[in-house]
Amino acid sequence: MPAPTSVTINVDGRDLQVPAGMNLIDALEHHGIEIPHYCYHPKLTVAGNCRMCLVETGMPMKDRATNQFIIEPDGRMKIGWGPKPAVACTTNCTTGLHVRTGSPLVKDCQQGVMEFLLVNHPLDCPICDQAGECKLQEFATDYGRGYSRFVEEKNVKPKRTRLGPRVTLDDERCILCSRCVRFCSEVAKDDVLGFIDRGSYSTLTCYPGRELDNNYSLNTVDICPVGALTSTDFRFKMRVWFLKSIPSICTESSVGANTEVWSREGKIYRITPRENNAVNDCWMADSGRELYKSVESPSRIDFFAVDNGKCIADKALNRATELLQAGGVGYIGSAQSSVEEQFLLWQLVKAEPGPVSLISHTRKGDGLLISNDATPNLRGAFLTSLLRELPKADINDLREKVNTGVIKTLFVVHEDLSALGFSEDLLRRVQIIYLGTHANATSNHAQVVLPGLTVFEKTGSFVNQQWRAQRFFQAVPGPAGTAPDIQLLSQLVARVKKVTASTAVSPASLWTELAATVPALAGWTWESLGSSGRVLDASAWAHISFSEGKSLHFDPAAITSVATG
Ligand code: SF4
Ligand code: SF4
Ligand code: FES
């Protein structure tokens, strides 16, 4: 017989349907009942060490002589309550389980645990970086006694200990829950953290000769329930209640980890993972958290230019249109561009045809959240038909065509031609229209520069390695002088086609066109991508050969893979 998928348990006198075998913390959370906890984390093994989740549990009693349930005079089953409270994180739901979450005994336990946790705690929330998102602070308010009976001298532990290049430990705030220890060992596969000494003197530290330097170290900061582990980059830069968070997608790999971008008044302060159990659980790589710094890079392009002179947008777009209409055009697309941008580039190429090459960047993945493909949207190019229906060329073909004068103008999106084997001489011999965000050799040689936006400054979608289309949203405005890539591309399409450009181009409007153009997306809308993405049916991409072994292989071979750092 298959095991029942749900069982009925009784919580504080109320019958609830819960998944069979699920632990009490998770099961009750589904019903909006909070069991306070510190050491339990749904993505880690259960340690059961903090004792914050204590509840009373009982089961219906049976008469040993008859094996029948004992019925009380009021008609209810008699419950045999355990002699001691039980930890909810190790208690699994079974039929008939009875739970008390707010009895006097449970409240006494919670107050006792809170009192012990705070015995040596500094209690300086006003100057603590975790204030505003601290479980110790929240539970002390909700489940604590409200005052301390501890009058002795506190045991002072080390402060500002460097655990690794990105993580700083404030030991006196640590409640020894071991979440960080388990994360490193179980998820990052880097068993680097542990405790030394005993009792009140227990201290979190790295193993001798080691540092917490794996590429997932900042996830320990996210899951630390208190202010013990802090991001060296973010600590004491901004109070969290001043920050707003916007859902985004990490662009450093085709995994497409879901993220939150935290900003205030147009400035980004940090990136944290956003839970998507189908993609990245609730983790992300440290390297992806640094990417926002490119927004304020000194090499940022924040002006339109023609022949190296700053100009207004109209002049640059008109000059780009002239160059495109003069013929002999080649295109270099980017796997960094969003689905919507690739779709518009496809429209531009159809209006003013020329060979297209798409550049992918590769490096050795780590088997976790870093894939061999170092770009977020290679598959989006196929989805939008950029490579399927257009004249294709690999980068060597394009170089040769520039060399022989067949290609007179190159429209380059984000890529740097010098990194693709174009010599200075070749760069001088071709006219370049560059749409990008940061200066490079290509923008320096470009006849026309169109200043686009980074992923943090625009809204769009990427298709990740699972062929899951996922949305990202604008977190901060772009610098003055820049414009959304979709506006620049749609303006160019309209000028080349000699039609009036839509003033209301948006990801939503482009998805309406995509649904009407791409058979695999028929019926899809921008909204239908939801908050965790939507997976493309395999029939839409099964004919495309992608293999991400030691290197990337693609068919059609119009993609040029460039090894990156
Ligand atoms: S860790 Fe939490 S409870 Fe402790 S000082 Fe910081 S904010 Fe307050
Ligand atoms: S540093 Fe934070 S996550 Fe690690 S054991 Fe201490 S309280 Fe728990
Ligand atoms: S959550 Fe720590 S003992 Fe249950």
C-alpha cells in the first residue's frame, strides 16, 4: 500500500491536514503557525541543538487489554501527553499526533531558552548590523520574558574576526546553531568551519590553516539567524529597513540563480539569493553578488557618441541607421542580452540582412551554481529565432569578411571585438556601431556608440540552462545619458523599416509579439512567466544540441565560445 500523502494532526485543539512525515516546523508553517527556531533550516540536515522549537506532543491512548482507543467522558479520545516537551524540528507528522504550541509549559520553555541564549549576548541591537532582520531580536520580543535576571559579568568573545575574504565573524553574537557549519559541509562541500572550546566558551572558527573562502561563503551570512556572520562588503554600510529589494536573475552563469537586488535611492548595496527550489534552492555564488559594482564602474558609458564626439540620441540613432542601410552589415549578438533584446536584434537583422554571430563565454563550472556557460541567455537567442532563421557566421567568417571588405559595418552588442581576435588594424578598417554599457577597444573604435543598461537597470527575461524563462526587474535607474536597450533597438528597427517607433515598447508588449511569432511561445505572456519562471516544452529545443561537458558544443555552429576567467 502506498504511504498516505497527508495525515490529520491536532494542533492546539484544531484538526489540520499536513503532509505525512513532514517535520512539525514546516508542516505548521503551511498553516500559518510559527514555531520559533534557530538551528533548523529546511535545506540542511536537522541538528536539534538550539531547543527553541520545543512543543508538547501526545498521541491518542489505547487500552492495553482491548487495544481500543480510550474515550473520555466528553466523547473525545484520551491523549497521552509526553512527560517532557519535544523538539518540533525532529518530530515528524503522523496520524493522530497532538501538539500544543502555546501551553504554559511551552511558553516557559521558550522563555528559558531565550534567557540562556541572551546570557552572554551583547544586547546592543541599536548598533548591530543585523538589527531589522535578526531572529534573536524578533523571538526575544515575541517569545522572551522581556527582562534579564542575569547580573553577573558576561563572557566576552572576540569581535571582527576575519573568517575569510568576504565574511567577518562577531563571535559574541553567535548562538552556536551550527547552520553555517552544516552549510559549508553539506552544500558547499567545503568542511571548513567548526567549534572549539566548551560551554559558554564555545567559539566558531575555521580549521587550522584554512579560511572560509569558498565561492558560496556568503550564504552562511544569509542563513545566520543573528548578527554573528556579516558580509565584509556590506556590513555597516546601510540599515536594512532603508533598503528595497527587487527580484532579479544572476547573470554570471546559465544556471540563472534567482536573486534579490537591495538598493536605496538609486544605489545598490547588496545582492542576496531568492528562493526557487527548481533552480537554486536558496543559495547563490559569492561571485554573482559582486556584479552590481559594474554599475558604478569608471568605464561606464553614459553618453551617445558619433565619431568619438558626444551627441544627442537622435543624431547617434540616425548615423547608425545610415550605416546599416548602406549595406555590407554583419552582426555580433550577445548571450548577455535579454530575450526581448535578442528578439529586437532579430527584427533588425531581418530588416537589414547580414551574417550574424553570437558570442558565448565559457569557463569551467563547479557543478553547483556555476555552469560552464558563463552567460545567462544563450538559449534565449535560439528561442527568439536569432540563430535559427538568419544567415549565420562564426566569428572567423566575420573577421575574414571584414578583412576582404565584404563587411563594411559591424553592429556589436556588448561584446569586445579585440577579445574575439580582431586586430587594431581590422578594428580601424570596419565601421562599428556599438551598443553596450562599458568602454572597451570596440567602443573606442566605434563610429556610433549607443549607451545601454546593465541587468540591474532594466526589466526583461533570460532563458536558463533548464530552458526556463525567468524575469528580472529594474532595481535602480540607469545613469543619466543612457537608455534601455529595447528602446534603442526598437528605435533602430523603426528607422530602418521607415515606420514610426512605438513609444510604449516594453517587455510585456514584446512578449505579445513573441507569442505571435515563436510557435513554442504561443499563448505565453509576460505575466505568465510568474515569479519562478516557466519551462519551455522540450519539443521547442530538442533539435538543438547543447552539451555542457568540459567544453560547450553547439549545433548550429554559429556560436563562438570564448574562454573567460
Ligand atoms: S544579533 Fe540580533 S539580538 Fe543580537 S545585538 Fe544584533 S540585532 Fe540584537
Ligand atoms: S555564526 Fe551564525 S550560523 Fe554560525 S553557528 Fe553562530 S549563529 Fe549559527
Ligand atoms: S530548531 Fe533548534 S532544536 Fe529545533
